[in-house]
Amino acid sequence: MLQSVLFGPVQRAVVAAVGPGVPVAGTMLDIGCGIGRLLEQFRRTLPHA
């Protein structure tokens, strides 16, 4: 819960900034440390990636 409050706004900003550059059927590699919430946000926002 606290993670969503702290990192949610940053993750949404990253998706908004990077998302338009992701090609259709593009591949994304999450090399970060964590439980994959940013990648999940991309999946919800960009189902074609």
C-alpha cells in the first residue's frame, strides 16, 4: 500500500514519458530492483508492448 503511494506518481510519469516511444509489439526488459510494479503499469497502459 505505501509503495503505491510513494512510487505510483513516479511510475505513472515514467509510463507517460516513455510510453509513446514504445513500438507496437515492442519488447521491454525490466532490469530494475523490485517486484515488477512499473512493468505491470506499462502492461496495463500499453497492452501492445
